[in-house]
Amino acid sequence: MTATRRNTWQREAVRAALAEARGFVSAQRLHEDLRAQGSTIGLATVYRALSALVEAGEADCLQSPEGENLFRSCATHGHHHHLICRGCGETRELEARVVEQWASRVGAEHGFTEIEHVVDLFGLCANCRE
Ligand SMILES: [Zn+2]
Ligand SMILES: [Zn+2]
């Protein structure tokens, strides 16, 4: 088996594990899940596969308030926002027209073009609040 084929297989394993995850997960968490399923995949390989999936637009990446990189295979492929439970990781995908309008208006007011933004909300879901 060539290195390329092996990498492809490992990326598929990471893609599948990410699809099964309930919400946003860290690379370490995904690595633990894969090891628990009997995979011998290394943490560095999980990182590389996740980066490749993000680059290909097949996964979303965001930073938790604690500064940890979190990953998710989102159902929505276009631009969107997230509402994430910091207790259990439950995630909702959001459209936020008011944010889009605000971003382009503020950019224009300052003479900026090609504005990009990242807006993700963290909180506690109804289950975790109890
Ligand atoms: Zn929760
Ligand atoms: Zn937006």
C-alpha cells in the first residue's frame, strides 16, 4: 500500500468519526474516539486529516472560548454561524441575516471591501441548564 492510499484511508476514518460526533469536537477527542473503536491512527494524522477536510470545505473549524480548535462536519456548506452548548457540544447551524447586513455596512462605512467574519455563539442548552 502506498503512503497516498494509506493517507486517504485515514482521512476517510477521520471523516466518518467526525460525521458521528454530536457537535464540535477537538482533535484529541476524535483521536480518543477512533482509538476506542480499535484504530491505531496517530494524533498527528488526525490533525492533518482534519486540516485537509477544513481546506476542502468538508468540515468547519472554530475556536472555543478557551482557545481550543474544534471541528465539525456541518450539514450546511455555505456561510453560516453556530450556536454551541459548552456543556455537551450540541450544535445548531444558524443563518444570521442581521449579522451579514451589519458586517457589510460597517465595512463600507470604513471603506473596506471583501469583509469576512466569524460569529459563533456559546452557551448552555436546555438539557445542560438544569
Ligand atoms: Zn448541552
Ligand atoms: Zn455571517
